[in-house]
Amino acid sequence: MTETSGGAGRGKVPITVAYGDGIGPEIMEATLRVLDAAGAQLAPETIQIGRAVYERGISAGIEPASWESLRRTKVFLKAPITTPEGGGFKSLNVTVRKSLGLFANVRPCQSYAPFVATKYPGMDVVIVRENEEDLYGGIEHRQTDEVTQCLKLISRPGSERIVRYAFEYARQYGRRKVTCFTKDNIMKITDGLFHHVFDEVAAEYPEIQNEHWIVDIGAAKLATAPEQFDVIVMPNLYGDILSDVAAQVAGSVGIAGSANIGSEVAMFEAIHGSAPRRAGKNEANPSGLLLAGVQMLVHIGQGEVATRVHNAWLATLEDGVHTYDIFNPSVSKEKVGTREFATAVIERLGKEPKVLKAVHYPAHGRPITVTVKPRARPHKELVGTDVFVEWLGAPKDLGQMLERLAAPDLRLVMITNRGTKVYPEGVPETLCVDHWRCRFQSAQGEGPVTPEQVVALLSRLVGGGVPPIKTEGLFTFDGKPGFSLGQGQ
Ligand code: IPM
Ligand code: MG
């Protein structure tokens, strides 16, 4: 190995490596052995994460000093870890993604038929998952005895960044179509924003087809006709769920790699977990982490090495050298363990697959960068408030009391229970729990209200025995309402 081969002439690239828990150490060792044999120019720095760190009482599963390594190398190859069950432990994955701004989660889900069994031999989908927002904010509250809440936050810059990333990815990798999945028929404001931004950005890429599906039917199509899709971009939670579905439909979650890309730092991992029951047995398939390693090599400009590793891996699959998880007597020739699989890949370095399509990464590709376009801020006006209260009586009694407390400058517009209007004009069939959303607007109609009027209302509610559990401002933006109308029935 020479100092410059495949390293864009820059010598060895420092990376941070974590061996993780369960099968992590075995698959990391196998992966690094293959990358090294292929001529990857890497200077790995090892950090400890996961179980041992959690057990030392560090709730995030990563030592403060390890962050320093991540920030310095900016490249993290991470084996799976075991997050202890029970309260108090935070998901390391989520912490690393959010703290280091790894906004794009890229998960290629490709079938390798006939060598890995799948119903969909033509499948070649890349899921681009938003990685920081949505319900993953983890902002949850128990608000009343009966009701809990999780905040779903979707931002314009967050949506724009991920959608642009998906289109730039499609352009860079010669893909023909980008599809967006949302549930904007129900979440018109949050998912509606994501979809709207998708339409705006798509217009800047006329050479790439674009389409949107509501996520339920989109997911059904992905699971039964995945050949129809190319790149799919979606908010965090749908992307989490559907990337497992897509990887499994392609053949196995065990062989999919994943890249978490930020504007500074990037993290590469398998999409599967730490499989503790398989640990220490030299059985696990290292392919998911190895393919994540291939994504890493492309990211750091060692595309030739990435091509060599990926093609040798494809050739190994084709030769029927398979670990237990994909072993299938009709196509497999040899059942091997983790170490032997890595050795088989190393033996095939320099070879290309004959049946499966060979890959060719650009020799010194640049990481995809995206910028969010500056835009004028709209005129924002307060026009009311939604006050959530706990109440155990009938909607009519609450409504009449709140009408009195709203006066003179505000008026009660409606009360909903879990989003369904129950006052005025509710129906007795609606199940009411102890959590009510009460909307107040100006007594003069839809006009502006002042923050002082809202504060005075809140203090009247406290005095009236219905203290607020939460409030939301009702705002218009350039005259358009920024809140759902919540008629509900
Ligand atoms: C994934 C995982 C993580 C997620 C878990 C481990 C927090 O399921 O990477 O898809 O939900 O994002
Ligand atoms: Mg997941």
C-alpha cells in the first residue's frame, strides 16, 4: 500500500471508529480488514461507545472526550450498539445525528437476485431520510391524567436541506426520479410544508422526474412494486420505518449500509442492530457495515478503493460464499463465518461481478453540499390562542364557563377533544377524555389580538379554576392562517 494510492494524494485520512456491542466488534474487524486490504488510506482512531459507557452512568452512551475525536476527524465508522432498556438511557444514534447536524440519512436498498432471495429482482431504491426533526425531537409530555403528547416539528430549512440533498444525490448518481412521501392530507401544515418545499425544489431540477405519494399507499407500493421507485425522500419517522421495509424487501436488512451526512461530520453504519444472540460466534454477516464503509470511502474521496471493495463484495455474493443469514441451498455454495466472508472478499479484490451489475464510483468525488436559499420573512400577526385545559365535566358546562371568562375582549370560538369539535354543536357519540383544546379569538372577529390580552385571559382561567396546561399562539403569516381550522367532525 503506498501513501497516496486512492487517497487523493493526501495520505492517510483520520477516521473515528467504534466497535460497538454484540456482533459489532466482529463485523468491524472484518470490515476494516477488507478496507485495508483494498488499499484504503485510513488512520482509524478508536472510541468506546455503547453498553460499557452506559454502564458507567453516562446516559448518552458516549464519553465527552469521544466527541472531540468526532469533531476532529469528521468521519465516523460506527458498529451497532445495544441501548439498555428502561428509562434514562438516550439513543446514541439519535444523539450523534442531532448534535452533529447529520441531517441526511442515505439508505440504499438494492436487490442482489438471484444470489440473495427476494421477490423483486429489479429493486434499486435509495431512501433519503430526514434525520433530525419530526417526532424524533423527543419532546414529549404527559399533560393530563389521560393524555400524553409528542411534538412533531417540521422546519422549512430542515425540509429544504433534505429535499435538495435528495435531488443533488439523484443528479450525482445519475438517478432518474425522486419521489416524496408525506401524510399531508391529514397533517396539512407539517407534512404540507415538507411536500410544498419538495415541489419548489423539484422545479429546479427539470431533468429529474418527481412525484409525491401519500405515505400509506406509497409504502404499500414500495413493499409490492419497488421497481417503480428510484430515490425516495421523506420525513424522519416514515424514513425510519420504510427504510427497514425497503431493505427487507430487497433481500435482508442484514446487508444494507447507511450514511448519515452533515455539512461537517458524517457517520456510516449498518442499518441492523447489535444482534446480541449472535455475538462472539463468528456468524454475523459484516456486509451492512462493509457497504457503509464503501459509502464512507466515496465520501472521503477514495472512490477507486470503494469501487474495488464493492465489486469484490458483489463477486463474493455471486460465487455463493454466504453467511448463514442469506444462505440458500439453491444458490449458495459455501456457508462461511464472519472472518471467512471477509477473507473471501479480500481474495476477490480486483474482480468484477459477472451477473450483478458492477459499480464505478468517481475516483475523487466530492461530498454533496446543499445550501438553503435565503428568503424574506413574512409578516406575522397574533390573532388568537389555543388553550389546553384539563376538565372532567361535560363540554357544554366547560363551554359556557369559558365564554364568560373570555369576555369582554376575547371570545371562545370552539372546543375540541383530541381534535374533534365538541362545542358548540358537538354530538354525544364523541368520546371525551380529560384534555380539551379551547380556541379564543378577538371578540371583534378574526382581527389581531395582543399578547397582553392573552396573558389576561390565562390569568382569568387560573382564577376560574381551569388552569392552562399548555397554550399555542394562533398566527397569520402574510395574512394566511398558520393553524389548522380543527373543525374535526
Ligand atoms: C435506525 C434505528 C434508530 C432510529 C434507533 C436505533 C434509534 O432504528 O437507525 O433506523 O430510529 O433512527
Ligand atoms: Mg430504524
